[in-house]
Amino acid sequence: RQYAGAHRGDARGVGCGGWRRRGRALRRVLFLFLDGVGLGPADPTVNPLAAGRYPTLDYLLDGYPLLMATGRVSTERADLVPLDACLGVDGRPQSATGQASLLTGRNAPAALGEHYGPRPDARVRRLLDEGTVFSQLEESGAPVHFCNAYPAGFFSAVKRGKRLLSAIPYAAQAAGLRLRTYEDLAAGNALSADYTSRGWREQLGYADAPVYSAREAGAVLWRLARPYQFVLHEHWQTDLFGHGRKLNEAVADLTLFDEFLGGLIEAADMESTLIVVASDHGNVEDCSHGRHTTNPALGILAGARDGIDVSAISRLTDLRSVVLDFLRSREN
């Protein structure tokens, strides 16, 4: 497939040099987790995905919008896959059980008899301890990286028992991965949850924190991902803006993500890399009420999708096997 630079510098502003064939290369999965993003209504007064312009997502999905009414979409570059976050359990999906379902491939709400969150209790932690995509890949010898950096105050609060780890960092640590620090961020071996690290300077007091544009941060992710086969980045601000009913801030945040994704695609070897964008439940797509929704969670597969039966993906629990099967495949 020759995507090469055909759209570089076009009106949509998305370069696709990352699709240039480079021969055989290490297969990778880059998992971009967005907390609290569902597929919702077409109403721009409540849904930032309807209110904003997102050139990279438009490019990947041939202009199809990220709305519930769009349903499934398959293009040359990506698949839009709505993900059932309710999983047969009544109530509004929550972060702890939703993230556990993504990571373990097990129906965490059904196992608990309820949706639970935001952070995992002993029941959810037991599920995560029994095996996640992190631990399964680590045990198989595949190099794995959870690339979020955390400030010193975070580690101090966890150590004092003042803060519980959310499901993703808990699962990473349970698999033997080291949670990344400011030193990792400064060395370019980790990324901030907000992509640019501006929050580290402006809110956390790290005056020397490296600050990137969102597009530059996408290229940084590709560079730090090179030694690994599975890299996960967690972005939680989307859920925060949903709870706060902050439509304009959510549009700005999703615009930042779109630019970050564009920078990643421009830098990455997309012939051997699968990018997964996924969420744990709906929220920000309906800023009218500030609560989680029962809408399908966002799911996008972009890049190398050979051997993936996209028609079989419909629930949060399906993505773990997609990652494992893709990385086990030797075809390139």
C-alpha cells in the first residue's frame, strides 16, 4: 500500500509520511486510552465531538464523524468500532470496571455484579492481579511500556495511603512495570497525561519540564516507543471535562488529542504499527449533565490491521485479544 506523502500538507493538515513502507519491522501496538469518551448525539451544543474540527480523525475515517449515528466505519486507514461498555450489567459504566475489562478481556462488571469506580477496590484489584495485557506480554518476553509520567506528589500520596492507583497504573505496576517519574519525563522516556507537559510547569511547579506542541508530543511517543512492542498512554482530562460539563474546554482538549495523533502518525511506521484508541465508558460526548453515559465507548483501530477481524470487535472485553493476536502474528 502506497500512502506515502500523498496527503502531506493538504487542506486537512495531516501528513501521512508514516504510512511509507519501510520493509519488515518490529510489530507494535500503541494504545491511546482516553477516559470517558463515548459516541453520542450530533448536537454541537452538548457534544464536543460534534462541535469541534478534528482533521486527523477526519483523515483516518474519511470524514465520518465520531457519533453514535455513524456506527461502524472501515476506511483504508482506520476502523471506527463502537464498544459496548455496559456489558450486560444495569447502570452507568464506571472507570475501574471498564478499564479492568479493557486490560483483562474479562467482563469485570458481571464478575462484580455492578459497575464500579472510579478507582479499583479489592475486588477489581484481584481481577487485575489475575492477568492483564501488561502481565501477559511481560511473561511472554515482549517489551512493554506504560509511558505516563507522575509527579513526586503523586507517589507521596500513594505511599501515605491518601490516594489509590487507578486501574491502568495499578495493572502496570502489578505486571512489574515501573511507574515513570519526572526524571523520565525530563529525559524523554515518558509523556505527560496532557501530552504537552504544560501542566507540569503551570500547575505542578516543574519549571524545567520539557514542553512540546501536541504534534511534537506525538513524535516523542513514537521515538520512546521504538524499543517496545506494546506502549500504553493514558489521558484522563476528557473525563474531567465531561464531569464538569465544560464543552469548550473539551473541544480544546480533543483538538489537542487530534494534533497529537497527527504527529504520531507522521512519525510512525504505520505498516507495522497498530494504533488503538479506546475509552472505558461514555461521558464527555454529552456535556449536558456531567454524568457517565450508557453510550458506546470510542474505539478506533488505525494502521496495520492485517489479520484482525474487526467485525468480531464490539465490546470493551474484545480489545485485549486484538492486541495479543496482532503481536503474536509473524506476518508483516
